[in-house]
Amino acid sequence: MKDFLISYICHKLRVDDPSKIEIEAKKKLSPGTAEELSRYFAIKKGVRHMKTTSFMDQFLDTPDFDLFHSGASLRMRYKGDGTNVYLQYKGHGFSHKGVLFRSEFSSGRIKGLVKEESLHDVIRFAGTGLKEVMEKYVPKDMRAVITRHLGPSVIRRVRTAPLICFYRKDKYMVDMGRVSLEPSLDHISAFHVNAGSFHSLSNFWEYENEIKSGDNDLESKVFKLDEMVSFDARLSDRFALQPEAMDKYHRALSCFLNVKPGMAARFAEPVEALEA
């Protein structure tokens, strides 16, 4: 049964490697609730603060938003001083008990991005496009999954960056033996890039909780799922947390494009096999 379940999840997400599947829950919350939750985590027994970090994502898509409508996301992540850059892909997902299952792949550091030696320190692509990034810096398994999910035609047409997100993340950890929970409080400023006009801004807080294992063992994570759901349910009973079915890209862009969340319906598909 265990082998069948893992195979079923991989088949549904169209990936071969179960270690590339993430399991996480998301909740909406107000700035005031975020502050209350931060104070609670500071004194909560068994919850340890890991780090506070800031970074930026530049989401990529086609002019017709093919990735958005497929439920997938592709982004350049800028960390550190902005020169530590890598490509991250997340495939379409499904929800079970309010928890999102999806594939996640990351490239190595993209060295084609350079920091200019000048007073303005502009970070730019030095003659590097997505095709070259895919060929030079993206691992073979990641490249194969992106091609399988999106198709060569969509990949060739990825040439816009409709959304830029700035994050401030407070990450925590709850040790559960073979696995751990990694809840976080995220403050996101998302800009919709508009040519020739002001960039629209969406500024919001989000609670995120991901279940992790040291060896990325999907089986261990799946069979601790109920404990993760219970942990979040207790928080929701105490604080004003509202379920969020979509990831940050689809949440922000659906608002900017005035597209109903139902168009990202792949996030809401039930998984009957997990109930067995």
C-alpha cells in the first residue's frame, strides 16, 4: 500500500523522483495576526526560530500566461547581495486536507548573471537567455520535467517577467523525529510589471508550513501528514488564519489580472487514494 501511494502521488504530479515532491500548507493572515503569531512562536515550547531572511523572486511566463494557467511557476530567485541567483520550477499541484502537494526543482547557481563594476551596481543578464540557462545550469532531471510538463513550444515563448516579489521570511522548526515541520511567517511585496506605467503592488502576509525530512523521504512525510494538519488546526483555532489554496504567484497574479482563483483549479483536485 505504501509503495502504491508514493507511486500514485508521483504519477499524479508527473515526476519520477519522490524526493522532488514538497508538501506544504498556506494560510492568509493580517499584519496584526502575523505579529501575534510571531510572539506566540517565541514562547511556544517545541518551536525553534531558525532564521530571518530576505530575498527576491522574478517570476517568468509567456505573454499568454501559459504557466499561470497550467498551475506551474518558474522563477529566478535572487539571494544574498543579488548575485546568488538560481532558477526554480514548481509543477502544478493538488490539495488534500488543505495541504498542497507539488513538485519542486532548483538549478545550481547561475553564473551568467554578473554584478557590474560600476557605481550603480546593475545586475543584468550578460547575453544569457532562458534557453542558455536551461542548457548550462539546469540539471538533467529538472530540464526533463519542465519539458514534459510545459512542452518545448511554451518554453520557447517564456520571455516575460510579469511579477516580482520581495520576501521577508521568519522560519521556524518543530522537531518530529524523522521529519520536522518548518512553519514560517512571510511578508510579501508583489509588483505586477506594467510596461510604460506604474507597477501595481500587492502587499500581504502569509503563514506557510512545510513538512521536511533529512533525506527528502516522501513516505515519511506523507505518514506524518495528520500531525501537520493538527498543528495548523490548533493555530487556526487560536488565531485568525484563513486557508489559501494557491501559491504566491497565482495568488498575486490572479488579483492583478482579475482572474478568478477557479482558473487555477488544479490546486483544488482531491486525492482519494490518500484516504485509503
